[in-house]
Amino acid sequence: MWMITTALTLVLIVGLAVDLSGRVYAKQRAQDIAAEAARAGGQQLQGAAAVRGQAAVVDPAAAVAAANTYIAGAPGVTGSATIQGGTRVVTDTSTTYTTKFLSIIGISTLTVTGHAEVQVNRAVDGVAQ
């Protein structure tokens, strides 16, 4: 009896370690995709002011489109992008991790999210303006 209990306990502990590390990986992936989508959106500036060096203002339509395109290119990840204040791109992503061992006790998926913000600034002589 002791051997069976110990074996089951070890299987559950190993399973918990495998599934929680898988969840951490999925969370990191969701976070990375959110960050890269925000970066892609932050590169979409209003051309005239940026070229003249007068301001760094995000082109809202192009930034949201670029960020959403990046998110759409990541399999199994959903998300959205918004523009705040004309210079900040905010992205949120979500994905699920399908468990390997926790499904034995009824937990078949774990949902994870990612969040990133990019602030676009204009710098003159190394000083943000």
C-alpha cells in the first residue's frame, strides 16, 4: 500500500512540475508576442512630423493594424491592440496551455495572458522630448 501511494504521489508531483513549467513557457510566449506586437505597432509613425523631426506620434490605424497582424501570425494566440494618448501602443494577448498530467484530475487547459506597452518618444541629442 505504501509503495502504491508513494508512486502515485511521485507521478502527481512530476506531472505538476511538467504542467506548471509548460504554463510558464506559454505565459512567456504570450508575453513575448505581446511585446513584439507592441513594437511593430510603435514603429508606425505619422510620416510628415517624424520625417521633419518635429514629433513622434503614432499613426493609430497603421499601428493597430501592424500589431494585430503580428498577433494574428502567432498560432494559437489571440489578442488586441489599442493606442493611448497618441504615443503609446498597448497590446494584450491570450493563449491556452493543454496540460499533460493535470488532465488526470480534471484540469485540461490553463489560460495565460500577456501584456505590453510601448511608449514612442522623440529624442534630441539623447534627451527624450
